[in-house]
Amino acid sequence: MDETEFWELVDSARDAAEGDPEDQSDLLVERLSQLDPDAVLDFARHFEARANRAYRWDLWGAAQLLLGDVGDDAFDAFRYWLIGQGREVFEGALHDPDNLAELLEDFDERVDGDCEDLGFAADEAYEQLTGAVLPDLGLPSRPAEPAGAVVDLEDGRALAARFPRLWERFRA
């Protein structure tokens, strides 16, 4: 499975789920379960690599503005949800997290920004296909600390200055 096929699976599941993150996770498991185990492993590698790329302080700051108090587990779920939004939103957010103010048209913090299940869709599909636990993917582990300059998640003024469009849309 190449990168294009990865994003096509993510997008088609999101579209079929009409944007509901939990339904998207279920559909992704269903669709991955129709592939061979090696393709599921490839999907898992693509997903994990992107989750690791998104382990950055600036994205954590953006998540803080979108969702409120975001701890470690909530940031993991946010990154999984962000991947689930598709290539354009994901890459746009990595380019500049403040872009999320424009990239997220109908963001609802009660439903959006959180989907831990997406991070485990490949695990579930692989287990359904093989009866075994997803093996080690051979990727580097997530860094101990997020990449980039530390963002003070508790400093509203600093967050407003760093993410002016997100602040204006979601916190002002």
C-alpha cells in the first residue's frame, strides 16, 4: 500500500461516515479487514509514521485551543483524529497549525478532535484477519518529547500570539 492508497482509505471511510469519527473508525476496520494482512501492516506503518510526525508542540498548542485542557492521551487521540481528516487537513496543519482555523469548516469540540479508535483500526483489522496481535512495525518509537519549540499550554496570551486565527475563531 502506497501513500495515495493510505489516504484514499482514510478519506473514503470519513466520507462514508459523514465525518463522524467513531463511525469512520468502524468503517476503516471493516475496509482494512477486506485486505490482506501485509496491506494492513502497510496501512499501520503509514498511520504510525504520521502520528509520530504530528507529535509536535505547535500542534499540541493548536489542540489546546480547539479542545481546552489536552493531556497526553487526549493529544494522542487528537493526532489520530487529525490524520482521519485527510491529507489536505493533516499536511496543512503540519505546515502551520494556525491553518486549522480555515481547514476545519464545521468543528464541534463535543464530537471532533478526538478519536482514539482511529489509532487502533489497523490493530483490530489485523487481529480479525490473522487471529494474532499486530507485530512490531519496525518504525522508530515516538520521541520522548514533542518536536519543536515548547509551547506553554497554560499561557493564553502566548497561545493567542502563536495561533491568532485559532484564538479568534475558537477562544475569543
